[in-house]
Amino acid sequence: MGKYIIAGNWKMNKLPSETYDFVKEVVEATKGAECEVVCCTPYVCLAPAIEAAKGTHVKIGAENLHFEDSGAFTGEVSADMLVDLGVDYVIIGHSERRAYNNETDETVNKKIVKALSKGLIPIVCVGESLEEREAGITMDLIAIQIKKAFAGITAEDAAKVVVAYEPIWAIGTGKTATDDQAEEVCGGIRNILAALYDDATAKAVTIQYGGSMNAKNCAGLLAKANIDGGLIGGASLKAPDFATIVAAAK
Ligand code: 13P
């Protein structure tokens, strides 16, 4: 439906000194990709990543940004700084930032608005905990996260957003959602977007699955109608594994 995008989320892994060579490896391993290929790296790795990706098919993303333009925000990084470096994508609202860095649906919305206003493509993460899934409130929670994330965003801008469905219980656990579980929620997200905007906008949005997606289980997930790509943690740290996932996305 949306454009196929496979994005790596390196999280707090890899050194600036190993980034250039690794991104070059990704470029080589994913030559001929039929989808968009993105590496989202720690802030300190962005410059060498962009240098290595220059003139290639690989795009570079950050893992976070601040919603203000500038000012007294020690340790923060603005959208303008990312754009100035040559960053194209930015992950917003990852469950790890929601859990450890006080990220809320409100700050997620402010960050999406800021990213879009500066021409960055937001990869917005939503997802339920195991307790929420077992309580049968997965779609209620996802609906709240999506509605709050997209508050005040026009249909034209909404179509540029990437949504990543990442069930918290599947992240870094080796426990993947089944193909059907992932498809059910991703399809549900598309329905919510269709209700908020219209069918054409909902179809234009790239909806990724994330959570222990790897070289072995990617094909089944990516074959689903409403799964337009993946947000890959652990498996994005090894170029051959990442390339296998990229090759499955077409
Ligand atoms: P893993 O692929 O390591 O489970 O991480 C998924 C994720 O959180 C991507 O943002």
C-alpha cells in the first residue's frame, strides 16, 4: 500500500569510528533494493553515516529529536541540526523512549509536527505491552496513540508519515508477533487513518512492523497486505541479515 521502507534502528549500538565502513557494507549488501533502505543511527554516528551513504540509495535517520527549534535544552538535538547534517528520517516515540525518557503522546505529536515542518520524515512508533494485549485493549490503545500522534496534522502531511507498529513484548525478546497478529493491528492502523483522513491518505502511509523481525521471519510478515516494511533493531546491526530483510521487501 504505502511505499516499502526497511529501516534499521541501531539503538545505542556501534561506534562513530565503525559507522562509515558499516554503512558502506549496507550499501553494498542492499544494491538493487526494490524498497527504501534507511539506517537510523545514534546522533554521534550520523555524520559518518551520511558521508558513507552520500550518492547511494541508502538514507540516514536519527533516533530522536527535540520539538523546539533552539534554546536552553542541554543535551538535546533540533530538527534544524539534523537537516543541516543531511538526515532524511527520524524515529519518534519509540517505546524505549516512552519508557525511559518521559516521551508521551503529547511530545510525540509535537515532534512529528516539528519534523514535518522541517522536511524530515517521521517514523512514528506505536505499540502495546503484554498486559495490554492480554487485557484485550490493543486496538483501543493503538487508536489513542495514533489519534494523538496525528493531532493537528493535515492529510497532505499525514501521507508523508511512516507508522511503525512495534508490540513492546516483541522488541528484543525474540518473540515476534505472528504474521496474522501483526497484519491485524497494521490493518487496524490503516482503518483509523482512513477514518481520521480518507482512504487515499491511509493507503499512502507506510505502515511498518517492528519487533524481533529478522532474516528468517521477514518474508511472511512483509507478504501481508498492510505491512509495508519493517523497523529492525538487532538484525540491522549485521549487514547480511539486514540485506536479507531488504530483499524480502518488494
Ligand atoms: P528488535 O528488532 O531488536 O526486536 O528491535 C525492534 C525495535 O525496537 C526497532 O525499533
